[in-house]
Amino acid sequence: MQTALIITGIVIAIFVFLTLRAKAKMKSIPLVDDHEKILTLTDKNFQHQTSNKVVLVDFWAAWCGPCRVMAPVLNEIAGELKGNQYIGKVNVEQYQSLAGKFKVRGIPTLVLFKNGKEVNRFVGVKSKEFLVKQIQSA
């Protein structure tokens, strides 16, 4: 009985250690500058910037490790999109009203808009291929 408890305790300690280490690594990922084609969205320009086009909007924050992981992926996509398709970003720290309006509960949250209307939503880290497919099918 005691052996089982000791082994369980060791397994839990290892799990906690590895989780904390992974979180620390994720937070140490450097911030990447946005691609020149990425739309910086605010509460004042959001409606105008998302109307009459397809826009994948990233709700993010600088302190969010998974958001930092998504930044290079979104930069790559922004550089490849053609026509009326765009990537936009909303910093939830600066524009909490937008995050509240769109019921963003966790970040990164990616919301796909077509002609100003939400058509799909994704939470967490997603692959480039998945996101491009979603944008193309909107």
C-alpha cells in the first residue's frame, strides 16, 4: 500500500514538474513582429475592417504562450493570402470590450468573419494548413 502511494506521489511530482517546465518554455518564446499585411483591429475600426471581406481575427495577449506560438503561423498565412482575405489581430488586454462582445473566454481564440459576420471559431493552437483551409472555404 505504501509503495503504491510513493509511486503515485512520484508520478504526480514528475507530471507537475514537466507541466511547469513546458509552461516556462512557452512563455519564453519571443514576441514576433506582425506581418505588414496583418490588420491591427481596435474597437473603433473593427466593423469597417471586417466588412465586405473574409478576415480571420486572432484574439491574443502578449503574456499568452500559445498566442506567441500562433504569431509566426499567422504571419505566414497573411503573406500568402490573396484577394479579399485577411488576418486581423485584437489585443485582448487593450480591447477588452471587443473580447467581451465576441464572448472570448480563452486565448488564442481565432474567429473567422465573412462580410462582418462570424462564420466559425477556433480556440487554441491550430496548424497553418487547417486555418488556410477554413479561410478558403468561407
